[in-house]
Amino acid sequence: MDEPVLRRQDSRVDLPLMKFDANRDAMITPTPPALTEPLPERAVMCFFHEVIRDLPDSHGARQIGEFPRELGGHKIYRVMHDEVPVAVFHPGVGAPLAVQHFEKAIAAGGRSFVACGGAGAIRPGLAFGHIVVPDAAVRDEGTSFHYAAPARVVQVDPALVDTAVAVLAEHGIPQATGLTWTTDAPFRETPDRVRARRQEGCITVEMEAAAFLAAAQFRDVKFCQYLYAGDDLSGSAWDHRGWTTATVRAELVHLAIAAATRL
């Protein structure tokens, strides 16, 4: 069965998300998080709690701040790579929360960002742990529509994709480049929707990429992302594959830090 579409009589539904307001003067202005020193212009938004926890040991990181408790109180670390400072922090799961962290980091002076996280595999045969570099995202969430005019997808700057791929190539790491599906509702990834997104060309499904991209373009900052294939939605039943314990997570953060210094 094909993915449901709006019936003809519903085509005039007045959806607020379809009316983009480009006015940059919002009622509330993003403010920087609490910092003990300036935020580096380059930053990695990492979704792996255990990797961030170990940064002081693995990368000689030191804490330079934290986000407000109402956003989760995530710590902000500073690491050095090739004598270039890079901030690393967890942005929170889901587009609305992740973009709030993103906005605050931009307000603090961040200008080049690399996100790294896991994603569901929806292309058959995408091996567990395989790295994916999105070059565009399907906007099946709400946050991106507050940062960009309505459109089906949002594109990644091709030059930034090339940089992310080049870092992987230098380390001999295979990757796939292509379309990711961003959704707000992981418990509504129905078989028909998964099938439709796969037919559209999506490789993965996740919850933040489209919103990050739209916000980055609106704020005129650089952004690209690394994903690894975690759980598998390409078959007749969901396969968790123990994706949160993938050993690639620590390596992916190191690659993201290296990429951030190149943007």
C-alpha cells in the first residue's frame, strides 16, 4: 500500500507550518550557555553520552561550560585537534531540543558544526556500523519549517559533504552518501512510510538532520553530519541490533572532531 496522501477536499487545509516567516526579529533571542571561556568556533554535536563522559581521558578534554538544566544540563567540553580547539557537547535527542542547543552554541560564537549520531537503516544490506554522510534530508518533522520555506528536502552544502567524505577516506573508512529521513515520531515509522522513504532514496532515518540543516542555513553557519547504521528497519520487522553499544561510536566522534577542524 502506498503512503497516504491528502485527499483533494483536504488540499486547502491551513497548516501553520506551511507559512514560513523569514523575519529574524523573534520575540526571544538565543543566549549563550554558561561558559568559563569563549566557545571555540568549531564544534561537534555528539549523541553518544558514554563517549562524551570519557572525553577527558580519551582526548584530554576539559569542561568549559554547561547548558541550562531545563535543557538537560549537558556539559560542554573543549578538545584540541591539530592545535585547533573544538567544542564537544550532547545536543539532546529530537529536533526541537537539539536545535535549541544548536542555537545557543551559535549565539556563543560557534560557526562550524559537525554532528555525529546513530540512525536506523532503511536501505537493505546497510551493515551495522557502516558510516553514512547525508547530503540531504527529508523534512518529516516540524522544526525545520520555522527556519526555511516549505520544501520536501533540505540540502547539505556539497563542499561540506566532500570534506566529511575526505576525512573518512584518509582513514580508510568506507561510507555511503545520500538522503536521510528526519522524523519527529519514531513510534510512527510505519511499514508503508518506511517503504515510501526507501523508494524515495533514503538510506537512513533519524530525528534531527533536517532541522540542523535548516537552522544552519538560516543562521549562516556551516553544518554537516556523520551517522552510523544502527538499528535496522529495512525488513519485515524491526531489528534493534544492539545499536547503542556499537564500537564505532568512539571512533566516529574522533572523525567528527577531525572534520570540524577542516570546515
